[in-house]
Amino acid sequence: MRRILFILIVLSIVKTEAQSSVLTVADSLYTMGNYSKAIDTYKTHPVKEDTFEPIAKAYLALGNYDEALLYYDRALHSDQENALLKYDYAKLLARMKNYDKASSFFSELIEADSENPNFHYELGLVQEKLPDTVGVAQKSFKTAFDLDDTHQKAIYKLAKFNLQKRYYVLVDQYVDKGLTSYAANRQLISLKAQNFYWQEMYDDAAVWFEKLIALGESSQFIHEKLSFCYVRLYDNKNALIHCEKALRYEPRNPTNLYILGQIYQQEHDYANAEKYYKKSIEILDTPLDAEYTKLATALNAQKKYDEAIKTLQKAIEENPKNMQAKFFMLTAKSAYYKDIDEKIRLHEAFIKKYPNTRHGRFVKLLLRDLKEEKFMEKN
């Protein structure tokens, strides 16, 4: 009898060691990133309940989310009080856009541990996706922040929301608090720069956008905003640099091409202004009277009067009510024609057609000067 008992004990020990060995091998395969083989090995373990969670994690690592959900669900059925397991499952549900179920699990976690800031933060992320719960989501982020005022992700969410609402003071408060614990947080630095930008504090905005670039950040958005800041600060050199960098991300962006033309025109580089105005116009599929008018001014500055007249004609065709284009047409023709009587005739015709407009009144002054010029020539 003792002999039989001894044999049973030995067999039990051998079986336990074999089971332990299976888990050790599978865990090792998982740690090394060999997830498929790890799953196959886990599945050979006779106690299935012990393998549901690691199999779920392995499927998650492979990107097979449906199988991961299946095994997380099985694991929870066998271990319903495991908070970490429930947390991972809820995050996966959120990733799979099953927001209602994810919200339910995060709420359960909060009931069990209301002092955990990350549970509130994750619940806020889910609430953002649910209809009519954006305000509720902000309350969850605020709770996470109140529990941990160094929670960078919660701070970012709160600051971003307040920036969208243009609550500039609150944005500064949240961002500055976040930067005290993590000074190189690129997301918060970006919000800081945008906060100054929308308040038209372009010198401060430029400083913070430049900080982003110093941290290795570069994007079309950053360079567009920096370019505009430098235009407002009358620093056309840096404005050109950043506008050109923005165009590297989207070379056929008509707005940036047009702005680049404007900057070159301000620098009296009319050839490049003409170049970029033309590129912008080629791409745009909207009423182009303003763009054609700008191009014409660059052509006029280069004394390309014939081309300017044709361009202004296009502007007027695009928008027959554009008085500025009509006025520039008059000045271009006046510069193009040499005969002073023809110039006088053009001015009189403009005044007759648009007598009570601001441009018409100004043309009267020009006509007076032309007539005085003609009188001086005769005498």
C-alpha cells in the first residue's frame, strides 16, 4: 500500500513538473516574440484555465484581436475578480470600437478602485467616442487629473478641449502644470504654441513652435503656422524658409503657394512672386479673381503690362464685381499706352462708368494730374 502511494506521489510530481515545464517554454517563446509557437505550446497545457490569459496576450501581440477577445472573455469567466485582466480586456474592447461594453468594464473597475486615475482616463477616452458624452469625458479626464496632477495624457485632453473652446487662460494653466513635470512634452508644447497663435501673440507663438522643431518635430502644420507668425513679425526671411518647408509636405498646396507668392512680392522679388502665383492659380478650382489680381500686380511691377492686362481680364471674368481688378486694369493700360490722350480717355470712361465708387473718386484725382501733365507738355 505504501508502495502504491509512493508511486502516485511520484507520478503527481512528474506531472506537475511537466505542466510547469510547458508553461516555462511557452512563456519563454512569448517573451522572445515567437507568439504563434507560444500559443501552440500553451494549448498543450492540460489545465486550460491557466493558459487563457497568456494566449489572449499572444493573440493581441500578433494583431489577431478577435481571437484575443475570445480568450480574454474565457479568462474572465474563470477569474472574474482579476482587475488587471479586466483592464486589459476593456482596453481591447475600446480598440475594437465596442465602446458601450468597454465603458461598462471601466465603470466596474472604478467602482472597485475609484482612486486609480488611469481608470478614469481610459473611461474618458471611451466616452469621447460615445454620442452626447463629450462633456462627460472631460469630467473623467478632470477626475484623473485631480487624482494625479502629473498625468500627462489627461492634461493634454483637458488643455486641447479648452483650446478648442478658446478658453486661453485654462489652456495655459493646464499646459504649464504639465510642463512642470515633463518639460519636453511635445503635445503640450504644441498646444502652448497654438494658444499664443490664436490670441495673435505671434512672437510668443513663434518661440514655442521653434521649441517643437528643436525637439525634432516637423510637420506641415508647424511650418505653416511659423511662416504666418514671421509674416506678422515682418521677418520675411524666416517666413520664406518655413513656407517652403511646409510645401515639402504638400508641394501642390495652392494656399501655401499663394502665400509664398505674397511673401516674395513683399520682398520685391516679383519674378518669384509671379512664379508662385501662377502655380497656385493652376491648381485652384474656385473663383480666382483675387489670385489673378495679385498676379497682375507682380506683372505690373516687372513692367509686363500686356500680360498684366490679360491676367486682369481673367480676374474680371471670374468676378465682374471686383472693382479692384477693374482699377488695376485701368492703371495697367495707363502704363501700357504711351499716348496721353488715350490715357485721359480711359480715365474719363472709368469715371463715367463708376462715378460714385471709392475707385471712381480716386480716378478723378488721377485724371486731374493727367490733364495737368498734358497742359505742361503743350506749354
